[in-house]
Amino acid sequence: MGTAPDPPTTLPVQPEESVLLTSSAARTSSAVLKLVFQEERFFLILSVFIGVFAGLAVVCFRFAIDWCRIYLLGSAAVVSPLRLLLAPTIAGLVIAVLVIHVFPLVRGSGVNQTKAALYIYNGYIPLRTAVGKFITAALAIGSGQSLGPEDPSLQIGASLASVLGRRMRLSRERMRLIAPVGAAAGLAAAFNAPISAVLFVIEEVIGRWSAGILGSVVLSAVSSVVVMRWFLGSEPLFRIPVVQLHRPSELIAYFILGIVGALASVAFASGVTTLRPRLRDLPEWTQYLQPPLAGLLIGFIGLLGAPQVMGAGYEYIDQAMHGQFTWQFLGILAGLKIITTLLSFVSGTPGGMFAPTLFIGAMLGAAVGGVEHALLPSLNWSPGTYALVGMGVLFAGFLRAPMTSVFMALEVSGNYSIIVPVLVANTFAYLICRGLQPSAIFDVLSRQDGVDLPSMEEQREESILRVEDAMEPPPAVVPDDHDLLAKAAQVVDEAPGNVCLIRLNPVGWGAITKQEIASLMEQGKGGLSLGSRLASGPIPYLHPDHSLDMALRYIDRWPVLPVVSRADFSRLEGVITRQKVLKKYGHFTS
């Protein structure tokens, strides 16, 4: 929104300036600004501590998963058949009892729960949720359920942040934002990828950002990663060789991978959204049996020769990247991982979808690369390259986070040379998935839970009404140096409408009505300039490309606003009126 430079005091007061007026209506504006800046600085400092605590919690969470795996499945390279069947089954029964009777809020991955804290519960997440998620998810992943630690880490970080915010008695607005700050810290520590965590939280949880939000999210993510690397090391999750595109035609291979990955993503998402409500509609007593039955089936799949699909499976992703599996077996693992993840997730077992998505993408990508290399031996082929690109493809297609998927592939590999194949494959996968499945997976899951959370993808795709869409032709314009009011009155009388715009010197705009001009003439003030007689002073102006929402902020105080060129503020493009704005919105929403 533009305004005349000379009189900035004519701008309306922004509503955000009154958020912190909690003690008295008589508080001065300088005191309010001081409080705002003090809380902003405090919130930034608090974000660092949130990151530290979230990083420590994630480190303990990773250790807990490893300990559960050792105690339940054993430390030997080959797991005994009895453990493969009993460990996930018994652990599933324990998890079912804990979720039903002790921790009812820990179902699911944790992403939508964190989003609900922001938009529904004013940032409130009970500490019991963090404790319950820690225990049940560690037990589930450690026993072999096909889930991952990233989404639970996100919710654990958000819960710890919520507790700290309540202890510090933050304002309501800050409390709403503190859960995403903790979520970014938890996800960054789990992924060892601060940029991806920041992007995902802004792209899929908050949906918007300002300097203050970005600063807090970045500080929490960076501090949590520093803590995590102190204990677990700074190496990226995966190592792949440097990629070089010798011929542009090689990008066709990654385009094909994007198509295959998109189809797999749609099948995976359709399975989740179809089976989940059907299992939840079963009699209540079946809730005790669903997680153990899912664990039994997963253990049976592992017993038949595919133990790689149990747990998060990061070590097997690394093996696939280094060409230790045939492309046929990689394809089988991708299909079985979809099945096992469906069993675990739709049964209500707490755990994340990020790691299974990466596993499926890596196996599918390496399998597609193997097939293409078998058909075209001259193709520049590396299993690590295709596996990493496949991970990004599934992330963009299934989780519908296109920007995060690109940076995630870069961060988890530490290899920038992969950027062109990732961009090509991820873009096609995302576009195809949007066409085949209009609603993102997290949006569908929230609606199945009876919660209408804002869809960030739908917001990105919304058509934007601009000022030029409701702009009317300019009315009569009178320069401020029109010394005789009578001449101005003549100009206005000859023009349609009731309002005359005044071009002020040196720059700026004013408005005057025919009735005001007539009143000045009756008072004998026709020899004065129009600008000196304006009761309301200069008025704000808009530009044609401004969002029409901007006009809504001012049409109550100024029913007519000038629309001027960005290149020349004195050149009038048209005007915006209250009636035209409301009419345009009426047509848009009808």
C-alpha cells in the first residue's frame, strides 16, 4: 500500500500494533513499541533454548529407538524368526494399551497435531503428549513397525516449546507461533537438515513468514542441529558420488523417474486415506488388536526375506545407494514398504511418515535407474544418484512439499551437483500428483479427524483478486494550483460522479465532493487553493497490482482511493470505490 511521502501520519493504524495492549487502554504508543521489541528479543532468545532442549530430546529419542531395537530384535546381524514375529506383535499390544488409556493424543505422525496447536489451541500442547510420543514411537520403531522418527521428533519439539512458552507467560500471539518454532527444532535435529526443517515448517505448518517468525524458526533449528551434531556427529545421512550431466538428454531418465514416483505416491496416499477411516469405524475393541496385528504381518514379511522394510531403514537406503541390491529386489522392497507402512500407520501406531517416504523413494529411484541402465547401457548411471532423486520425488509427490523436497535432497547428501535432476523429477512428480489427487495427504487426514485445518497448498493455488480487477476509470482531476474554486467547481460539474480528486504538490492526492465545493463557495472562499481546504488531508493511494485485500483496510475511511502508476505517482490509472470492491468480492465468492 502506498501513501504520500509527506504526511505519513494519515495512514490508518495497523491492527497488529494493539496486540500487546493487555494491561491498560491508556498505555502510550512508545510504551507499546518498547514492549513489542522487548518481547521480540526475548522470543528470539527463547527460540535458542527451545532448539537446545529439542535437540537433547531428539538425541535421547534416537538412543531410545536404538535401545528398543537391540532389546527387542537383538544385536545380531541376522534376527531370529521368533523375534521377528513376537517383537512387533507384543510391542504393538503394549502401544495399543498406552495409546487408548494413557496417551490418547499421540496417534498419527504429529504434523497435523502441531498445526492444530497453532490454529485451534493457541499453541497449547500438553507435556504428556511429548512423553507419550517419545515412549510409544520409540517402542514402535524399535520393534520394527514401518515408521520413522522425524514426525514424532517434530511433535516432541513442539510440545517442549509449548511448555516453555506457558512457563514464560508469553502473549497469545507468541504462544500460537511457539509450537512451529519447536517443530522446526525437532525436525531439524531428526533430519540433520536445518534448511529443510525451516522450509517445511514455513511451507506446510505456518504458511506465512515475517522477519520475526523466520528468525525464531531459524535460530531454533540451528541450535537444535548444533546440539544433535555434538552427540551424533555432523556427517550427512547419505553419501553419493558427484553427479555430472554429460548430455541434456539424460534428464529424460529423471523425467521418467518423476512419473513413476508420482504414480507410486498417489497409490500410497490413496491407500492411507482409504484404509484409515475404515479401520477407525470398526468396533472399539478392535483398537486393541490393530497395532499388534499390523506388527505380526510386518514381522511375517520380514520373516519371508524382507527384514529391510522393518523400522526406519536408513541403513538399507545407504546400501541401495551403493549398489548392493539388484533392481528387481529394490522394486520389491519399494512395494513391500508401501504395504508395511500402510499397516503401521492406519492401525493408529504412533510414528512418522517421512522415513518410509524416503525409503520408498530411494528403492524406487534406484530400481528405475537400474531398469533404464539395462535398457540403455550408455546412460550415465549411478544407483546413489537415482536413489537420492527418488527420495525427493516421493517427498514432493506424497507429502506435497515441493520446495522442502529439493533442499532435503541436497542437505541429506551434502551434494549440490544433484540439483538439476532433483528439480526436474520433483517438479513433474508434484504436478502429476496434484492432477491425480487434488488434496494433499495431511489435509485429507485432518478432515478425517474432524478438524478443518487451513490447507497451505490450497492457499498457494488460490486466485488473487487485485486492485486492477475492480478499478474504475478515473474521475475528474483538479490540480492543487487551481487558485479559483469557481473554476474547480466548473470542472467537477462537467464530470460524472460526486467526487473530485486533487493532485497535490509536490506529490500526493486528495479528494473533495461537489457538496464540499458548494459549501466553500457559499462561504466566499473561492480564491483559496483546494489543497489548503481539505478537511481530511492527503489520502492513501494504491497501485494496480496490489491485492484487493489492501483496499479493504481503507474503504471505510476513504470511500474513494486513487490508483496510480508505480513509475509515476502523479499519473492516475483509475480509482477504487467501496461499492466496486464489495461487488467484486461478492462475484468472486458466489
